[in-house]
Amino acid sequence: MKNKAKQLMADIWRFRLSYLFIAPFMIMFIVFIVVPVIAAMGLSFTYFNSIQFPEWSGWLNYQTLFSQDIVFLQNVLPNTFKFALFVGPVGFILGFLLAWFISQLPNTLRMIFALAMYAPSLAAGVAMTVVWQVMFSGDRTGYINSFLLKYNFITEPVIFLQDQDWLLNIMIVVSIWSSMGIGFLALLAGLLNVDQELYDAGKIDGVSSRLQEIWYITLPSLKPQLLFAGVMSIVHTLQSGELGVQLSGTNPTPNYAGQVMISHIEDYGFIRFELGYASAVSVILLLLMFLLSRVFFYLFGEKEEA
């Protein structure tokens, strides 16, 4: 053990310049990622109201979450899974398809369409929400209501953003619309850099259609970009849950129709100030994110050969 420790210290000293270069990143990563995650895990086992010193409560927060929190079990979990099921896979597949179509265009058109697809992800959440609030405004001035009234599809304006039958679906649409972010650009860059000789070789081997080209050549060549886009899709999906609060203007959302995990965390953490309980929900969200990311690593990660 002593010899290993000495060897480790010797290696660190030998590569001290390299460690010096990565030190700023490592310090920031530890301070703003590792420490908060560990603190959240610790607080999840306590009762903490942000004023008094945390009191140890063991597994009580987790027991309450999965046995007594009716809102979490009946609204938050189903809403989260429905939201993630649509926004994650649909946004991921749509991002790949759009990137592929854009990669087939001439350079000038490609730049214009890529910018048009990427622009919504640059907008701040609040600014983006304001645009959609105008679209789904609950009076006659809202674009959707105005259109429906004009052509007699409805007789009275629909209060979309306060209606429990519409809110979650609108959240899904807005999130998919804004999901063409850095993952989309990574896919587009990967598509533009696939070796054209692979397609020529594929034609010699019997690849005769565009669909076969995508399946046998394009997708295997894009595994690193697909992995990156998949992970970014998970992050975007789980971060977009606050859209319900921004669109409806209230937390909790009307009848908990748009309540997902991240808004549940904000409700308990910053409105009720039950930070211990909010930390427990955040740990569950972290585990969910980790499990989903492992799925993408399994699908698109490099397989180690025995």
C-alpha cells in the first residue's frame, strides 16, 4: 500500500504541470457539482426548514415520498413519465431527422435552416414562455383562440394554460420545439463529417437505398454524437419541467396538471421551505437521470472487446 501511495505521489509530481492546467476546472467542478450533490444527499435524510439547524430524520423523507405524498404518486410521477416519454425520444429522433435533412441541403440553405432550428434553444426560458403565452392566451386575442373562433371551431375562448386537459400537452409541444440545442448541432456536425468513401463502399457491398445508408453506415458512424445528443436530451427534458410553472404562472400548477419533479422540488424547497424533503425528491430525480443516461451509454457507447 505504501509503495502504491509513493508511486501515485511520484506520478502526480511528474505530471504536475498537467494537473495545474486542469485545476481550475476540477476546483469549479468540486465546488459547484460534487459538494452540492453530496449536500443534497445528506439533507435528504434530515428535516430542514432553512432557518433551524437540520434535524436527522433517517429515511422518513423517502418513506413519505413513496407512501404518503399523494400529489407525487398520482400527479408528479405520471406527469414526469409522460413528459419524458414524449419530449425525450421524440425530441431526440426529430433532432436526428432534421439534422439529416439539413445536411442534404446546399451550404447557404443549410446555414439558414440550422440557425432557424437552433435559435429557439438560445432564448431564455422566460422569453420563450412569453411567446407561447401569447399563442395560447385564454381570451380572444390569443392566436390559437382567435383562429378557432374565426373558423367556428369553438364558440368561447379556451383557457388553455389553466386547463388541466391542455397544460401538460402544451408543455410537451413547447419543449420539443425548443429541444434543437447543442445536441442537434453535434448531430449535424457528425453527419457532415461522415467519410463519403463509406457510402461508396456501401454501394459496392449492396447498399442501394437512402434508408439502408442511414441504418448501415450513418448511424454506426454517429455513435459518439448520438450518445452526446441523447445525454443532452435527458438534461433538456428534466430541466424543461419548470415550463408548466412559467406558462400557468403558479406553482403548484392548476390541479397539478403540469406538475413534474422539478416543479415539485421548487414547490417544497422555495415555497414551503421544506428543504430536506425537496432534497429527497432531487436525489430521486438525480437517480432517474443517471439511469436514463446509462441506457444511452449502453446503446451508443463504445463496447469493450474481451
